[in-house]
Amino acid sequence: TLSPEPGIKTIRLQLADKLNNQTSPFSLSLEYSKPRPENHLKGSLSEDRTLTMALSPYVVHGLLVVEKGATLTIEKGVEIQFASLAQNGHTTQLSGLQIKGSLKALGESDRLITFTSNKKNKRPGDWSGITVRNGKADNSRFNYCLVEYAVNGITCDASSPLINNCTVKYCKEAGIAVINFA
């Protein structure tokens, strides 16, 4: 019996076939870690927050809103996965990210920041996407990001975020959408 405490667990095994021919005993090591609540995100961020590589991947449940006056900074190489909320086996709400404040997602060519579905078998439309609604030019920046499997990858709603060196793919409707442009 393995204890439920996190860590590396080693078990010793010996296998036998139907004729009871046994293998030499061998060891198998398994690493077990409990889910970390600090890498599960939901609700509103009203203060500045940095998502670090040390806690990646992060999982967003429902709509995560970065409120006006707050900045969400994402370190290079971080992966953010979006979970669909399900009830009785049916999707009831798609997760997503809404920026009313500021987003700084500044990856590098060899350390992309990834926004994706948390499903094993990913499909276009698994999550709603990223909506930037801050109304300010250059307030949010995406550099070397991968956005995939959303309904709309990045929606610019009356805003002008800087988007450079990014790949947006496998979206159900639009990769980058611009709405309410003045």
C-alpha cells in the first residue's frame, strides 16, 4: 500500500505468467504529487499577480477576470490550461480569460507561453478564449505565445493589445477577432 503523501514511492515487483514462470524481482519508482491549489485559478484578480514557471501548468476554472488596475504577468514557458465546467457529463460553461486591466505574456522563441485546453483529446472550442477589454493601446502584450483550441483565440474588444510572434491555431471561430473598434 502506498501512502497518500507526496513524494517518490518505490515498489518491488515480481511478475509471473500462467505457468508460474517468474521474472527476476525489480523495482518501480513512482512520483506522486498532490494538486496544488495555488495553480488553480478562478474568479477575479483585483491585485497584480505573476504566474511562475515553478507552478506551471495552471488550470483556469470558469471565467478568470483581470480587473481594471490589476496586471497579470505570465513568465516565459508557462502553460495555462482552461477547463470546461461540466454537470452530468454535459459542458455548462466554457472557461476563459478576460482582461479589463493589463496582461503581460512575454515568452521567448524557445519558451512559449501556452494557452490551451486541459482536455486529453483537445478540440476546437474547448474553451472560450482570451478577451481584452481594457480600452487602452499597448496596455496588454502578447509575445511568443501559443493560443489553441479556443472558440476565439484572442478577441480585442475596443482595445489594441500588442500581439507579436504569436501562433493562434485550432480555434472554432476566429483566431484573432476585433470588435467594437472605434
